[in-house]
Amino acid sequence: MVHIKENKNQSNHIDIFKDWYKQASVVNKPRRNISKNELEGKIFFPPELFPVVSHPFIQKRGKFFTDKLLLYRLYSYLDFTECLENEILNHITYKIANYILYIKLPKIMIIDAYKICVDEAYHALFSVDIKTQIEEVTGVGCLAFETPEFLQRFNYIEQTVDSDLREIVKVFFTIVSETLITGILTDVPRNKNVVNTVREVILDHARDESRHHSYFANLLEIVWLQLKPESKLSIGCLLPQIIFAYLEPDIAAIKSPLRAMGLEEQEIDIILAESYPKAKLSLSIKKSASATLKHFHKNGVLEIPHVAEAFEKSGLY
């Protein structure tokens, strides 16, 4: 039995998507086409967002080496996006749109869930499309795609809860994903050193996600009010793990191109340890999770003592 209680005081949902037919990238943006001409003097990913390339072991190998690593990092991000959209986000938004979940929502949010499904499917499509185009213009193929770390953690966390809570846990995976503010969506579009078409694709994505953020912040408020106390406790204590699943570096995905480019395992381990020092990584995660944490505070998630304790132990609170 799903632990949802009747909520007679639902939040008033603002029609965030009222201009969706004019604003959504799937509706009003052209297909982004990349050409060899725009690659000269440009990079595929900002080095500030991939500290591995600044390590002395990498720098000594020269610009061609670092530029190729940045290209592989972009491929990894595009694979991550395609997987996230298809495996998690659209799994839940489809169920919201089709009344499958035991959540009482205003009808407008049901309709908006359909719009999010379309957005997310398009984000997956243009991630695959631009990756394929880049492979063609650069001659550098994407490495074999492995199951991303976040999805492995998602599957593990899902199995740790009672079966009747698993769909609601997926809802919270989606809420966390859609309210985090990562440097890629905010910084890449502004970085003029990055290939212009890549900037445009990520800007299209970021503009759509600003609407999604508002929707899922509102969804959090509604769902949290409807959960029974025992479910709030179970799910609340998992939230730090969910945040870290998204924000901690995917070590396997980082090691893969380093190995492919000839680095020895011992050298790779040194690079990773020195590129992601614990204190600096902790600050970066807190920054990316700051908006999500504010939503949790606003809705009383951290007022539950054991949940607050879980956040404190994680270093997020």
C-alpha cells in the first residue's frame, strides 16, 4: 500500500508552461548543426568544469591531448543526459501524465507533465544527434557507453526501500535532478571558448530546464504534504544519497578516456585524487545542491530529526 494521505490544501499551481508552445526548444528552436569551420580555436568543454585536464600529468602531454580529453568529457555529458532523460525523468513524467502514481495533482500539472515528456525526449534526441555530428566532423568516435554511476546508485537505492515506496522514491530522484543547478547548464552557454553549436544546444536545454525546475519544486511541495510520516522519514533519509548520486564525479566515466589515451592505472589514480580533493568537491556539491536544499527547507523536510541528522552526516547541512 502506497503511503499517501489525502491532502485538502494543495498548493496553487502557477501555469509555468502557459507559453510552452512558443518557448519550448522542441517547438521554436532549429536543429543545431555543427560544421568543421566553427571548430578552429575552440574547445568542446570548459576545462574549469573538468579539473582532470589541468593536472600536470595531463598538461605535459600538450594541447592536442587535453583538447581530446575535453571532447570525451562532452561525449560523457551527452551520454549522461540521454540516459537520465530516458531512464528516469520520462519514466516518472509519463506516469504523472497518465495518473499512474498515487499523487493527487491539479489537472494543469498533469497536462504540463506531458509537455515535460516531450521536452525530455527532445533533450535525449539532440544529445544523441549532436554527438553523432561531432563524431563525423572530428573523426573521433565516442567510447563504449557504460551504465553511468548515477543510474547504478539509483538502482541500488531503489532496492533498499519497501516495494510500495519505490515509485515515490523515483519521484524524488526526479525532483532532485530537476532542481539541482549544475555548472554545465549555467556556465557552458556563456563560455565563448566553447564550440558555438555546443553552447547553443546546452542553452536550449538550460532554458527548458528553468521551467522544469519550477514545476518540480511545486511537485515537491505537493507530494511532501501528501506523504504519511513514516514515508517522509524513509524517503527523507535517502535524499542526501540521491543528491550525491548525481553530483559526485563518475569515476568510471573519467577513467575510461584516460585509459583509452594510454595512461597507466597508477597515474590515473593520482590524477583523480589530486583533481578532486575532498574539501573542494564538498563545496562544489553544496553549491550545485543549494537550490534543492532551499526547497527542502521550505517544505519542512529537514524538520524531521532523523532526516536532519542524515543531512548533517552527509555534510550537506
